[in-house]
Amino acid sequence: MLVAVDHVQLAAPPGSEDLLRTYYTEVLGMTEVPKPPVLAARGGCWFAAGPVQLHLGTEADFRPARKAHPGLRVREIEAYARRLEERGAKVVWDDNLPGHRRFYSEDPVGNRLEFLEPLD
């Protein structure tokens, strides 16, 4: 039986790990999680914030996810959007999901990310 989402995996081009580390830790505020050695040899990097985990794996013929995306729930969405903008990330608000405030952004390799907060 399914009980939770363990992680979401996104792809990235080989050699982009340092760029991803900067974005996911300094811009989004996540913590890098060490990969098991057998998996670390493949490249990529993993990040976590509380129970949320994003894994970025390298892919030789990488194409960023433009439509597919993880939906990441946040608190204080306005402040979080400002945090991203202050660190150079583009924020695009979308008011089309009833009962939520949300915006989209992209990581430095072009993967789409959705950030949302339910309205009270």
C-alpha cells in the first residue's frame, strides 16, 4: 500500500552539480543529503527540507522538464517568493488553482518547480 511520496527525481546535465548545489541550498534553503557511494559515482545530488526530498540525477541527453514538475508546499509564500527573487530566481505567479496561492520558478538547468500554499 502506498503511504507517502519518498522523493521526486529530476534530471540535470552531467557536470551541473555545483550549479544545482548553489541553487537548491542557497536559493531554496534545502540541505544537501549525501548519496550512497554506489549512487554518487553516477553523478547528481540529493536535497531535503524536512520530509521533502528532491533527487537530481544526471542524464547525457538532458532536456528540462517544462510541464512536469514537483509541487512543493510552502508556508509564508509571499516571503518565500521574495527570497527566490532576491537570489536571482524568476517567480511567475499563477492564480488558477482554487483555494491556493502558487507560483512557478525554474532551477538553473531549466526544470520547472511549483510552490504552493493553501488559502485559509
